Amino acid sequence: MLDLAIRGGLLVDGTGAPGRRADVGVRNGRVVEIGEVGPAARDIDASGRVVTPGFVDVHSHFDAQVFWDPTLGPSSLHGVTTTVAGNCGFTLAPLHDDALDYLVRMLAVVEGMPLDALRAGVPGDWRSTAQYLDRIEGTLAINAGFMVGHSALRRVVMGDHAVEREASADELDAMLALLHEGLSAGGLGFSSSWGAVHFDGDGRPVPSRFAAPAELVALAGACRDHEGTSLEFLPARVDRFDAEQLELLTSMSVAAGRPLNWNVIRITADDRAATEAVLAAGPHARARGGRIVALNMPIPSRARFSFKTGFALDALPDWGPVMTLPLADRRAALADPGVRRRLAQGAAAAPGPLAEMANWGDRVICETITDGARAYQGRRVGEIARHEGKEPFDALLDIVCADELGTTFTRPATEPSRDDWLASAEAWRSGHAVIGASDAGAHLDFTAYFDYPVYILEKAVREHGALSLEETVHLMTDVPARLYGLRDRGRLDPGCWADAVVLDPDRVATGTMHTRHDLPAGAGRLYAEPIGIDQVVVNGTPIVEGGSATGARPGTLLRSGRDTTNPPLR
């Protein structure tokens, strides 16, 4: 007798092979039969539906959400059954007595997690990475693994000096010892960041940005001693690599003997030369015995900027001191004409990709929180400014101040063309780029990419026909699973874990994005329910039925070595 049978569906097994009519039989959490399967304690009728492996999201930030939402929604509602968190060096372990306050304030700024929610929802009753992992073992609806984060290591070892200078030899040895402990406990690898927009709760660059290249290479090298580990890193620039940055990424991968994935590349048909130049890091590393893989999020920017959280805005020149003021003081500063002039001058001097953020007239007001500002929702700032006889920056800040800093604003919406999807597919097929970088669990009022599996199926497959259903499923299941060496996941074959999605290929789509106030302390987050996702199964147990969570928690806390093997360098 089987525990579960998924019957009558078109099986797209994750290998890229053509879909076929086949049942899936499950026993003890694993697939045991494919084809016509025998009787089962429970049946799922997948007639007229497609059955795929669960989607694998390799770049999330669920490190805090695990304590207040063990479903890890809404990712799980959208078919994600496995995720890797603890990215960019931003983890909640290890800790010491005063590290928790620093780390939650850092997460509030750098990852857009409401500080009140963090303080109310994160217990902090652990010290080591091992204790953190044990704390969440057996509590989750989906499978989740966690990296060991560089900024946490630096803060615990160096205290305030972590954001002042490079590490001494003794400090590096202490960080290495903590990293080895974390990897031995099951951490999936080492993560870090030199990201230009990454600042802590005091407006200073995060600890990892003070690390010398030799520190990063030494810490990456610790992974070589631990089976099934990997590397994740956010470079200083993601639009191009100079020789020094390319050498750093390659050296980290070679030292570890592991792939390094970096976040994030944008791909369009109009910018193929830039894409090819950045992806050239892959062949460069391969020739030297390493592997560099770019993470690509094909959903166009949905960034909702806010003067309340300040994320990304605080990276504009001379903006940091204002963005870290208490909210009442910040509101007063933003109303001051002199402060506005200084901020406008700083924005005008912003380098590289940051300069585009200051195109104030082209911003669109998303949501407001006060009745008086509601009439501005959906309007472009430039149009508002012309109507009110103001400069666009003044018009925006007048709305923000009147709206108690609650206003969110964004770029005009865009959608990838068929040519854009074809360019992305070319990069994915090269092996030097992988679909990822959802950032789920972070930037909760800033942006949302948790729905990327259904978005890609809706847009790239059904609307544009740029990729086949089978290849797309392969790229979102088997490929990311292999990047992290996940054992028996990413496919629906006999012997594999029974992580599966039952979906309607003719309807699957992204739902309406809205703010939902369901975090600790009543804080809000961007949220959407999917269309056309009927069932999500994790380790043989349904966790989503009819678009709603069942309450089951069969997820595995993924530990390196036990649940992963060494990912390939080729």
C-alpha cells in the first residue's frame, strides 16, 4: 500500500524530458513508483493538470520568518518546496550577548525586515549555528538549508571593530573556528557581501564590506573540509567585473573547491554584450578549476522605495545620516528645504546604477497610509509636480511627509519581451546563470519575487512560447538542486524525495500583489496568492491544497553532508 498516489496528470519530471502521462506513487516520503501505480492511503486527482517537482529557490532570507511563519509563505503557495537561506552574509547565528540587537537592526535596514517584527518574533535563545539549526528542526512546511553568514561571524569575533577595519590574524582564526563549527553542524556553506547598498542599522557598511580579499578567500576555503557545502557572494558591482573582482570570485571558488553563485544579473535582449561580459566569469573560473554562476531574476524590477525603511535610498551619496534618523526626526528633516537640497545634490552625484533611482519624475506612487494622500496612488510624480507647480523631488517629499513616511513609490511597470526571454534562456542554458535571487523573506515592503515560478510559467512559457514547459521546469528544479548538491531533490524519479506541484498550465499565474499585515507587532509585507497551483507536496505530505496551507510541517532542515553532496564544478 502506498501512502500517496498522484494520479492522471502529465508528469514533467524535472529532467527536461518530454512530459508523459504517469502516476506518481509515494511511500515513506519518497517516490517509489512511476507509471500505473497501486492502491494508496490517499489519492490526488491530477487529471487535466501537470505534475512537476517542487521548485528550488536558492536565494532567500527566511532566517527570521521561520519563527513566525513556518509555512514560509507565500513562497510555498507558489510551489517552492526547497529553499536556501542565510545569504549575503546576513544570518542570525552565531550570536553572543550583544550581537542579537546589532544583527536584527542590521536586518531591518539591509533586508527590509520591520524592526518591531524582528524584536517581537525572533527569540534569540541560541548562541551557535548548531543551536540555531536545532531550534528550527522539525518546524517547517518546506525544506530549508542555511548558510553561515560572514557579517555575523565578524560581529561576534570583532564587536564594534567589525565595521571599522580589516581582521587581524587572530580574529580571522576565530572566525574560521566558528565557521567550521557551523559547517560541521550542517550549514550549507559560506555567504558574504561587498554589496554597495548593504548598510547596517547605524548607517555604516555591513561588517563583511570591511573584509580584505585574503579574509574572504580564507573563509571560503573552509568549505573544502565539509562535504556538500557551497559559496554565495554579492560583489561590489554586479553590472561589470574588473580584474580584481574577477580574481576574488575565482580565488574563493578555487580555495573552496566549490561553486560560487553571485547575486544578481539582469538580462535583456538589448544588453547582450554586457550580459556576455559578466557571464565570461564562468569560463574564466572554469579554466582555473573553479565555478562562478550568476543568479538571474527575470521578473522586472518591482522595487517599492520608501523613506520609512530607506533601503537602497540610504546608498545615495550623503543620504545615510538622514535615513538613519528616528522616524519623527527624519520626517522633520525631509520637510526642511536645506536638507532637501543636500539630498538632491547627493542623488545627482550617485554613481553607476544608483543614479537611476534619482529619476524622481518617473516614479509612480504605489500605496499610501493616510486618507489625505490616497488620491496620489497610481499617479506619476512628474504629473503630480506639473499639476502642483513643484519640482518632482519636492512633490514627492511633500507627499511622503504628509503621509507620515508611509508612502511607497516605484518605477513604471515593464514586462520582458519574447526576445528578452530568449536572451535569458540562452544564458540559463550556458550553465553560467541560474534562475534565482527571489530574496523571499526580505525587503518585505520593498519588493517581491517569491512568485517567480508561476510568473515564468505564465509569461515565458504560455504567453511568449520562448521556452518549453519541460525545459522551464528543469531550470527551476533540477538545475538549482544540482548547484547546491541537494540529494534526491529536483526530480520526480523513483528514490527521490516526493516534493511535487500539481498545477494548471492554462491558468497558472501571479495573483494581485497587496500589503498584508500579518507579521509580529502587526507589521506588513507584500503578499500575493497564486492562480492555478492546486497542490504542493513536500516529502510526500500535502502542504498546500486549493491555494491554502494545510498546516502540515513535513519539511526537512537540510544539513550539509547528510542532505547534500559536493556540487559539481563542471
